Amino acid sequence: MSAVLPPSDPRPSPASRRCILQAGTLGLLSGWTRGAAGQPVRVASPDGFGRARRLIFLFMWGGPSHIDTFDLKPNAPAEIRGPFQPIATAAPGISICEHFTRLAPLMDRVAVIRSLTHDDPAHLSSAHTILTGHLPPVNKSDDVPPSERDTPHIGAVLSRLRPTSPGLPSFVTMPWIASHPAAPGGKAPGQYGGWLGRSYDPFLVEGDLAQPQWTIPSLTLSDGIPLARLSHREQLLQEITRQQQALEHPVASRLASEQSKAMGLLSSGQARTAFDLSAESDATRDRYGRTMHGQCVLLARRLIERDVPVVSINWHQDGHTFWDTHGDNFNRLQNTLIPQADQALAALLTDLTERGLLDDTLIAWVGEFGRRPKISPNAGREHHPFCYSGLLMGGGIRGGQTYGASDAQGAYPVDRPVSPHDYTATLLHGLGIPSDETLPDRTGRPHSLYAGRPLTTLFG
């Protein structure tokens, strides 16, 4: 039985920072530079560097069973393989679970990584690792909640490097901050601004977006308060903040920044339009699925087409549809989990393709770990971080391919193991963040953004 391999060398050999700066600095970092006439021109890169302008991170919180979704083992013993059968897809030689009926015809647009691996069986700490590409302050633990010692979520990093205009947030998370009811730490670390500071926390969109009357309270004015009156209140707050700053109040600057952002969003017609799902046709909403997840994915499409850099969707926990399938694994996968995930992802791929957005929008679909190949007595599967699967799509990723392989039982990688550090480094690479990029924390100490090697062969 293979041992778990350590993360790859965190220092790949990309184009030097000097070359990048000479080629066009921030224009190149986003995959574009300026032509002779001053018009934006895409920078060609054979390894996919900088091709993506936006990221949709579909975080399958709870840990999907890889052996029942994208890495089936039909020749394994019955107590390992389970009842699901593989089906052929649009990608020759790639089969997936029979219940992904909508995704199967689109697999020529999807890259499947079948050799993700680490050794952390805890939900909270392993979530930090996959969302940030770095180990948490306390590894292998469900006891430690988020803190400002955490590495920033990849969305916070992009928000810092590529802020949007004041009318829209740079980093959106929905429909909740991923939490585990049985974990002492509660919320998973790695979902906020971490050492970048609270000003880089996500704009949180909460609630069941599938409900007909759903709205975002933070973008809704209270009854009887016109916008002009709200502006007057903001001016009073600004005057108070200026006085606090004059007294060198320690939190005045941060409060001023937060107040400015909140007012910018509340007064922005652009933001209210972007978040208005009722503007979509019934047919479109039905195509994504009238579920919490489906409508979150639809809203993600609305946001990225307005150039919000990062939208992160945490799979919800409503007591029924949760990927942490310690019991009744197969019924839950077949009847609720896979149908919702399948419908939403297939709709997103089709929609982005039709709108011409898939080529420069990177999509990640991954959980914090997989499930143990052996089926438990209550028809469940336990946590298994040693081997699992993740998907990458769009943003220059070449579809219709697999990367890595697991052994005959899906227990350990046997070819090209991939750490969570590598997976997140691949996202950074595709988004045009150089491998030697650093960001300072609030004390000025620099932190490297990469802790793994990007899988550059996936691009092309």
C-alpha cells in the first residue's frame, strides 16, 4: 500500500518576475496587455498562465465520495465498489457515475484529477488547506475556528490584487460560511481575509436563493428610508470617523473602509441588478435547478459576467443534502446530492460556453477530502483524505482529460499525486498570479502565495 506523498516542491520554475513586469505588469497578470493602438490584447501563454480573468469555486463541503462519482472501480469487490455503474462520456476513455446524466455529454470540457491526496481527516483544517493552498495554523483539527492567523481565502487574495469598482464586491461567498454542527470549532478556517485583514472578508450572500421572495438584506433599504436620507447618515458617520482618526483611534480606518464599501453597495444600482435573480427567465432558473445550490450557481454566473473576480459557493447543510455521508451514502448521492450538483454544473458549463465566458472563467469543483473505499455497516463511507477527485474547467483548462490515477480500490494515488497546495496553485497560475508573488500581512511581513506546484500540463 502506497504511502501518502508530501506536497510538491512549492517553487515551480515560471517566467521570472522581472520578465513579467517588463511584459506589461498588471496587464499581463490578468492575461492581457496593450497593443499599439492601446487596445487590450490577450497575452498568449502555452501553459495557461493568466488566461482566466475570473474564478468560480464550487466547494463541495463535507467530502464527496470519489469512488461513487468520478473514480468508480467496477472491478473492485462489492464491499468497496458499491451499486453505481460507470457510464461513457463525451470524452473518449473517461467514464463517470451513471447519475451524472447531464454532465456526461459535457465531459469534453472537464479535466478530472483522480490523485488528490493529503493526510488530514478533519473537516475544518482540511477546508482551510484546499481554500487557501496552505496549511492552517493548527492542522488535523476540528477544534480551531477562523482567525486572523489564517491564510486568506483565494478569493481574498484576488480581491486584494484585483479590486473591482466600488459598485460591486470583489469576492462573494454564498449561501453561508461553511460550518460543521459536530465540530467544536464550528466554522471552517480559511474562508475570510485571514492575515490580510477583515477588509478582505467576502461579501456574504445568505439564505435559500430558491425561495421566491429571497432578497439580500444588506442591499435592501429599510422601509421609509430613502437613499438621500441614508446618504445624510453616511456623512454624519464620516465626520465621526474623521474625528476618531484625528485621535488615532485604532479601528477608525478599518471602520471607515467598511462603511464606505457598505454604502457603495447599498447605493449601487449595478449591485442590485447583479444580484437580482428575478431578472432571469423561468426557463433559465429551471435549467440550473430550483434548489439552493442551483440558484447559487446561477447567481455566480450573473456576477462573473459583470466581472466580479471570485465567487465561492459552499455546499449548504440543510439537514438533507450534505456530502458528509457517514450513513446511507448511496441513497443520498443518488436522490439528492448528485442530481443537484449535476444539474447546476452542466447548466453553468453550457451557459458560459454560449455566452463566450468559459474560455476566461476558471471553475473549480472539489471537496476537502474523499470517502473511504470500504462501505460501513450502515451503508456509509468514512473520511478518506489519502485519495480523492476534483474537477477543473474553463480558463484555458483542456477538457476531456484525466490527471493522475488511484489504485484498484481508490485508496491511494499510484500516478502523479496532487496535493491541495498544487490544486490551489493551479488556480493561482491560471489567474495570472506569478509563483514568486508575495503579499504583506498587517504588520508588513511578506507571505508567499504559492505553497505547491501548478499543474501546467492541464492547460492547452
